[in-house]
Amino acid sequence: MDARELAGRFEDEKPGRTLTGPVAVLLTGATLVIALLALWQVFRPLAQGSKYYLVFFLAGVLPLVFLAYPADLRLPRLRRGAAIPAATDGNATPPAKARPLRTGPSGVDWALAVAALAACLYPVLPVALAGGGGGYDAFLDRQGLLVGTDVVMGTVLLLLLLEACRRTTGWILPLVCLLFLGYGYYGGLLPQTWAVAHAGLDFGQLVDAFYNSDSGFYGTPLDVAATYIVLFTIYGAVLDRSGAGRFFVDLSAAAFRRSRTAAGRTAVASGFLLGTVSGSGAATTVSIGAVTWPILRRAGYPAERAGGMLAAAGVGAILSPPTLGAAAFIIAEYLGVSYLQVLGWAMVPTVLYYLGIVLSVEIDARRSGVRAAALPATSAWRLLARSGYHFASLFAIVGLLAVGVSATRAVVLATLLAIVLSYLDRRPRLTPPRLLDAFSGGARGVLAVTVVCAAAGIITATTTKTGLGPQAAALLVDTAGAVSSDPAVVLALTALLAAVALSLLGLAIPVTASFVIGWVIIGPALLDLGVSGPAAAMFVFYFAVLSEVSPPTALAAVAAAAVTGGRVVPTMWHTLRYALPAYLIPLAFVVTPTGLGLLGMGGPQRILVAGTVTALSVAVLAVAAGGWLPGVGPAGVPERVIGAVAGLTLLWLEPVPVAIGAVLAGVMAVGVFVRRGSVGSSGGTRAGSPA
């Protein structure tokens, strides 16, 4: 099984059938049409508006889901998506039975595909049909007054989207959507003294909200999928086919080949560089693991420790500019800001996240006696001279955004640049067949996320119609207020409760859906307490992403264990240790105004202070978690406890807590020095490696 196929098995959106023959030709042709439609919309938008375009985009995508993804009717499992066999026997290759099905669509699949096409195109049906139809304008005019035919077709589309979500992500998200649907229909039966009770909606009102409103199926999440995500997915596929992924890994290995910790640094740097174009945690984990795990193994890394490193570095892909996860585009739309601003908000947290991983790598190398591993002898400068053009399109995206070009046009122009530059190397050049494969593969990669985004409309529309968002926010704030009346304490407790709720939510559903639910339910609570929109949105985004590394699901960690052959649960805990900064930094930019500096807001002084103090916090926490102070020696339990308290205190970015945290960090360092002096050479590193 190749890396791409293995990566797909551990994504939130699981892989489908490997099709052959006429069906494969049909799927390729249809995905090319979807890609061309998305490109056309960038430069020649349809005159009837974006929602009209979304109708055709969903009509192109939804039928293909039933052809590309098998029914696979099995009982729900604890993990999201398909069954994930843990590779615990030392074999890095999953069993053959886990490979995608290679059988073609059944008769039922074809029938569902036809029904999906009809239900999606019904809003633009130009002829009258039993009181319905009559064209797009007539359909919009019936908003709030749907006729029976409208309700029937909307119900069909609702059921088909739930089934499409089940096929692509598993059972949990459809069940969550049904829970919201039930709340909208039966909420009027709840005791009216309950905070979440409402007047109740009949089924026709719910279908109208889903099918014929701007917050339902054709709301912001689907708009983002059909404009931004599909284009960035195509761009990523073009870069992948042109050899950029391999270049990034080779460059990382060449840059650190003379270092004792070269193996670990290579894995981390590869994760960051691949993440700039991937935007996918599990896929990046598998991609870097396939290349760097043999190096890590030769260096002496245990399988579980190496898997944790790979998973943490891979999940950073969703946090790394310029191609963040899909939810980042939704942030831009929800807040009405440019995508460049969202990239700016992510810059400092990304640097701090990878700083934490790099420090942990250095600590592990000294604590575990890691050996220097033989890496390719190619010079980094020679690689840059030969293939450095792969960076050009990445810089082009940022540059175009900076001069005011829209994100959609910027990524299209960057894609064209990547295609042209691919001809500088004869082997990976994008010849017409390879280019068509890239466009088709990129469009196929957006099938699953599209149905997730459309189904998210069930959640957003229900929340909007029932007023659940403000009610849930008030309940959350009241819970924190029952503990203390101090505003700062209420905000901190609300943030902690929100973090726990988002982490639990993310265990069950994909990142995009987790962000949408978190934003409409938890976002208002943070906003009501005075948290700025950017800070609240990025807080929800980070904790939605962290579901990829949070036990007991931790898909990226499971993917890493499949590559290394390590035990799954220990791999998860090592991943958690490496990814610790990502869990704590979002709290910092929510609970104090100074924390906005971590999002690049508030001026140079605030940014510098927040970044410096948080970097110190990350370093202290890395020492506390790893049990080693680089350059000195091992840290005992007392020093590690003091370090943990110091790191957490520093994250409260106010003068007094920062001063206390700095003093405690100094006490920890002095304690390690004293310990080293008392134990002498017995506290040194193993295998003679320097401290």
C-alpha cells in the first residue's frame, strides 16, 4: 500500500473505491468538470449569484460520492470513519483487507446518484412540477412558503446528505445532525423553564431552513468548500505531482545532515514544509513517516516515540500557513476578513508550536542517547539551486494576497505558476496526462469535505432558527459564574470548559464540522465575555484541529503507529507530549488582552512581549515534560513540577503572573544544576552523548 492510500485511511474523510473501466473514466471526467466549474467561477462568476453556483457544485459532487464511496454498512465504532486496525505487531503495512474496495458501484449506488442529481438540481428546474419548480427565482420566492414538492425534494436531499456523510466520515456526524434535527422538531416539548427550550418548529419549517435559506445546505461552509477548498486542494495536488513533497523532505534531511539530532529535526522540518501545501494532518504524518521513519529507526528512536513525533509534526500541517485546514477559510467568511489576515493570526502560534516540538526533539535526543544517523550527502544549497522553484508558488500566494488579490485568484495564479515551473525538471514535469490527473485528483479530494460542509448546514440552520447558540453560551457562562463572580476567573473557567467541550466534540466528528458546531455553540460564550472575534475563532479552530492528536481517537497518532509499527496507545501519549504547546497557547490568547499579541495584533510591543514570554513558557514546559534541561542534565520530579507550574503561570500574560513564572523557571534551572552537581557523572546522558 503506497503512502497516499495509507494516508487516506486515517483521514477524517476516508478513502473510497478504486474504480476501473468506464466508471473510472466517468468519475475522472466529472471531477474535471467540477474543477473547471470552480475555476470558471473565479474569473467569470455566474450572473445569478453564488448560491446558484453552489446548487450546480453540489449537484456535481453529491452523485459522485455514491459512486466513489461504498455503502459499507457496519455498526458504529468508537473511532471516526472506517475501522482503523492498529499496527501493534511491528508490521508497518496494514493488512490487505483494509485496502479500499475495488468493486464498482451497485445498482443502489447508481439509483442514489440519480436521486442526488435530481434533488440538487430541483431548485433550478425551469418547468413547473406539481406546484413546485418553475426556475431558480421562483424557488427563492417560495422561501418560507414551500409547497409539498419542495418539501419532498428537500427531504430527499437531507437524507442523501446524511447517507453521504455516513459513507465518507462514519456514523457519528450523521447522528449529530439528526440530534440537531430532533432538537429543532421536538424542542417545543422541552420544559420552557429550561435554557435550551424553544417554541418548536414543524418539519416544513426545518426543510425550508435547510433547503431554501442562506444558513442551510447552501450556507457558508459549502460556499467555502466550493470556492476556496477545492482550489487549494487542486493546488496541493499539482504541487504533489510536480515533486514538491519529495523535495521538501530531501531539503530537510540535507539541512540537518551534520547534526546529532538530524533525524528528529528532519521529521519536524519535513512536517512543517509539507504542511504549507497539505493542510491535512494524517496525510502529512504518513508522507513524512514513509521517508523519515527508517532514518529515525537507525538513529535509535523507539517506534512509539518516533510515531508521536511524526504525528505531532504532521498535525502542525493544519496550523501552518499558507494552506491551513479547511476551517480557516470558514473563519475568514464568518468574520468577514481576508484570508491573509487569518494567515497572519496563525503565524506566531505556528512558530511556537514547532518550537515546542523541536525542543522536545532535542531533549529526547539527549535523554534517550539517540545516535547520529547517516543522511543523504546532498548539499542543501545544491537542492535549493536545482528544485528551489517549488517555493515560488507558495511565496506567490502570500505576495498576491498582500497586494489585494483575492484568495481564490491568488491560488489559481499560484497553481499556474507551479505548472509552468514544473517543466524545469524533466522527471516530474506536468505533462497533459499528469496535469489532468492532478486536477481530477484535487477535485476528487474535495468530495468528502463538500458533503460534510453541506451537512453542517443542518447544524447551523437549526441553531439559527431555534436560538440555541445564545442559549448554550449563556448556560456555559452561568456554569463558570457559579464558581466565582470575578470576571477574570469566569473567563478563564469558561475557556477551560470550552476547551474540554471542543476536545470531546472533536473526538467524534471531522475538524471542519467540529469547528462549525463549536463556533455556533461555544463561540458566542467567548464573545459575550469580551473576547475578540479573531481570538474566539482561532481558539475554536485550534481545539477542533487538536482532535487529530487527542486520545482515544487521535487519528494522526494511529496513522503514525501504522507507519512505525509501534503500539497505538503509547504513540498517542507521546504525540500528546510533543503537541502540548498547541493545547495551551489558545488559552493564552483568550484569557488576557496581551494574548492578542500571539495573533499578531496590538502593535509590535505587544507582539514581542507575548511571543517572548510564551516562547519561554513553551521551553519550560518542554523541559518539564521531557525531564531534561539541554546543556545541563536531567530534571528530577521536583524540578519538573516546578517547571510545569512556571510554564502555566507564564501563559497568563500579565505582569505579576509573568514575574512569578520567571522566578519559578529560574528555580527549576537552579534545581537541575544542583542535581547535576550532586550526582556527578551518573546523571549524564546515555551512550556518551553530550548534555
